[in-house]
Amino acid sequence: MKQKTMFKLKALVWVLVLSFGIMSANAYADEVQFFTDVDESDYFYDAVIWASDAGITNGVGNNLYDPEGQVTRAQIVTFLWRMAGEPEPVNNETFADVEAGSWYETAVKWAVEQNITNGTGDNQFSPDLTCDRAMCMTLLYRMMGSTLDEAAAAEPVELTDDSTWEDFGNYMLQQMIELYRNPIIFPDVIQDSYYELAVIWGGMNGIITEDNTGEMVEGVLFRSYDPCIRAEMISFLYQTKLMQDAMDAPEMYESGPVTIVIPKAYEDLLYKTVYSLEDDEDGMIISVSEKASCDAAEAMGYEDPEEAGWLFSIGRVSEEELCEMLCWDMSGAEVFAIDDYGKYYVFYHPTDVRYVRETNEQMVADQDQWTELNEWAWEDVRDSIIENSYGLTPITFTNTSLDMNLARAAYQEDTKYTVSAAEYGTLEPGYTYAAPYVNFLLNGNFVWADDISAPDGEYVSLNFPNEDVRYDFFFADGNLVREVSGEDVFFYERLYPDFDFNNTEVMQSWYYAIAENAGKRERNELLDDFAGLWSEKGEDDGVFMIISETVASDKMLVEITDFDNGGVAHDWIIMASLTEDGKLLYEDGLYTASMYDEYGEEIIIDQSFDESGSLTVNDAGEITWLNSSDDGDTKVVFERFEEEW
């Protein structure tokens, strides 16, 4: 059996969607080639632009498309071949009058192979013969799979209580065919002619439009035997493309703020369960399984057939639930996004194979389908959800033993641990809040590091005596961590290094915080002089500044915002270090100028690095901000913001 092209359609579905309207053309592509004889007001303008962009037509030369030119059989077959992607024919069958090496030779061989053309008789193709409109529509219809032939040839379908969806689809097709045989629609199309079903298909699917037909005489005349001109032909192809795009459009499933996209090609292969969640609710959002596996498991008597063929589920959890999850082995669960409500999104997947068929032969036959569905689930689903849902930000957590023990130190009160370094020795946590330090470390994502040797010098250790495991954070390499578990030694590296401070700096800050609470180290009270909310002195609508402590020792996060009269937000994000003389100094603060559209989405106008700057507190409790950039030095004086925020 000869295989049809990728354009074969599911007419049973599509005809019910389009009904029987003769549609107008829609804009599709941006202009890429200018033809002096094609104007924006022409009904075929979008079609020509699309065809030029897709390489289907290059015009006739001299920047001309020749819309009134008549289409030959060689031309129409070549257009169809290009539309199909210029596939290389497997067979070499052709006609006696097809010249070897001609520009249309490969297209004709492909059309023969696909049963699109049988020639004009006596082993002739007649490449220079002008195509009438009936012939053009018939060749296009054949390329798209001759989707009405089977329904038209079948016995009339009678619907009963036992009728299947396929019966219903065939019944609807037969009814639509009879409707189009009404003399009011295409009265010049001869019933049972070789082109009748092609024209009916074109009308049902919006390929034939009022524009590319052009005559209204007691209905729509198709003008079957009129020569097909290039404007009409390219319009037929373009409307077919629009139909194919609509048919291939993925299915969209929504639950709360989340949109899950199922590719059209997989829609009939899957069982989907979509749960209705409010924007701030936790719970499952969608669960997806391979239909064939579920059906096979049910036929084989599985106790829980719905679990067979399970590909993935998407769920939403609170921060509290996430913290609990991070403390344990999360095999089969991967956090991939956070939303504006502070909810986390989890990709749940099986840790074993759920592929089920009733026979080994069917297992082998369907292996490629199962593999393709798994590749889609693993490689595309999460990115697609983030791309198509509003307010989701990508985020990941690894699940090594280091990650789990860090989470336990922060989120499980009964976890025993100590932090130690040469400066104050081993310290128990006391009442020190571990979460800020742990959250920074977990957000970096740890991965196994091979062929690593421990660097020389001091380190900060996090010790879990009940588990007999210790983690060493080296000063010589701030993103390297050593795990010592009994006699075993492993190394981890941070997958996403932070440019402002590293793992060891965070651990040292955690250690200092414990030491301060234990009375072994005095707190640097200069930090308190800076922390808080500030506004530009003497200006009601001036510059605002927020300064907060970070998880790194003697470093402060400075966020400055200024809105100008044009509605542009000027933002500085600065990581500044406290010096011995009481200043905050920084280099490379990130500056961003942005506006917001009507949907609240940020549009970045400019972004650069602020070269350097400082913040200083005076005796009056005011802060002077000095910064240097390519635009010159600026100075702003801030006072504490006293109003309610």
C-alpha cells in the first residue's frame, strides 16, 4: 500500500468543526517578498506572501507573481510537492512525456507515488496542459487524502442507540455531502463527476471561498471548467494551510492559572483527568496516561487499570508542603515552577515502566509510540506549562542527600545538627533560624562532582551526628562541598553559582549567627543603621530605597526605585559590602529601566551594570548614595520612610 503524505486529514472531526461555510481568507504571514503585481487589497495577498515565505513560489521573474496567469499541470503538481515539503520519491515511476532533469520531474514522480495523478492516458502526463479549476481542486483533494471517498461510497448510516462515534461521524459526512448536492450550492458541479467530492470537500473545509470562486448566480458557481489562474490556485493552497493549522492546533486544558497544552497528534492517544482548582488552592491539576496501556490493562483484568500507562501528573503545593517534601527522597516528583501566590508546581512521574499491551507482538509494534509519548512528557510538558500560563517562574530543586539534610535542618525541629569552624569551634544551632541560609543553598541545585580532590585550607562544617554524616564547605572553593558519611567521601558542586556570594560565605554567615546567639560573637550593629525603608529627602514622589540583610556576612541587599514622569521605572539591584569604616561599597550593581504594558507585563527598555557606588550614614541618621556610571556621578540623600507602607 502506498503511504499518504503528512497532510492526510481526519475529516470526521474537521467537518463538524467547520460546518459548511464558504470562508474568507485570514492573514497568515509577514511579507517577505515584494511582487509589483500583488497589492495588499487583493484577496490572494496573504496567500502569495505565505507561499513566497514557504518557498512554494518565487514568482515568474522581474518581481512579478502573474496572478492572472493560467496554471499548467506541471505547475500545480510542483506547487503541491513544495507544499508537502519537497519529499524525495522512493519509486521512479513517471510518464513518457516527462522530460528527465526537468524542473517538475521529481514532483511528478512524487505525485504518481502518492496517487495524486494517474496522467491523462497513454502514459502521458501532459505537463503543459492548462488545468481547469476542477482538476486543480481534485489534485489538491487527493493530496489531502480523498477524505470523503469512503463515506460517500458506504451504505447510508442509520443511527441507533448502539451507534459508535465513527458511525455518527460517517452519518454527518453523508448528510453534508447530500446538503452540498443541493442545487443552491455549487449548481454547476455535476453529480458523480470525477471532481464532485473534491469540490464538496473544498466547500466544507473552507478551501473554496467567495473570493477565489467569484461568481454568485443563484448560489455559488464553482466554474469547474474555467482555467485555474495563479491567484485562485495559491488561494486554494493557502486556505488548505489554514485548515491544516487549525486541525493541528493543540488542545488547551486550564485549571486555575495553569494552562496545559496537549499536541493534536497525541490527543487521541491519551486519557486526561483535569481537576478544577481555584487560583490559591493546592492539589492535583491534571493526570495523563497512555490510552492503549489503560485499555490493555483493563482487558487483562488489572485491579487498577488507570495506573497502567501513566505518563505524568501536575500538582500544586504550598511552601509548607514543599518544605516537607524536600526533607525526603523525592523520586518521582520534580518541582519546576512557582506562581505569584507563592505556590509551587510539581511534575509527578512514574519511577517504573507502565507500558502495557495484551501480547508481546503488540508491545514491540507500539514501542515507538510509547517512547515518543514519554519523550514529550519529559522534555516538553514543563516548559510548555510555564510558557502558556500566566505568572509562573521556573524553579528547580535537586534531591541529593545534601539537599535533604539541609532541608531537615531548616524545616524539621527535631533534626540534630551542629555547625563548626576553626574560629569558635563546634556550635549547636540554639534559636538560630536556619531557613534563610538553607533556602539560598537549596536554590543553587547541587550535583555530583567526579574526580575532585579536597582543596587545602579551612572550611565550615555542617554535621548531623545522628546520621553519621558531615558536609564541609571550603573557603578555597566556595561552591564545592564534601560529604563524609562513615568511610565514604563524596563531592558536590553548585549547579547555579551566585555571583554575589557562594556556599561557604552563606555557611559562615549561618555560623556567625549561631555564634552571636550563643554570646560568642558580637553583632555588627552598623548593619542595623542601614536596614529598612528609605525615601529621597524632601521629595514626596522621589526615589525609594529598601536595604535588607542577606545570607552572607556583612553584605546588604540594596533595592532602589525611581519613577520618572514618562512612566519609566528605574531600578537598581545592588549587593553592597560593609567596610570597617561603616560604608556600604559595591561594584556592578544591576540597573534596569522598564515600563509595563496594559497586562502588567514588564517591558525592559535598558539594562546595564552600575560601575560602582557607596552608601554612607551620617550623624543625622540619613543615607547618602553616591554612584558612578557611564552617565556620570549622581548623589541622592535618603531619610527613613516614616509613613505606613
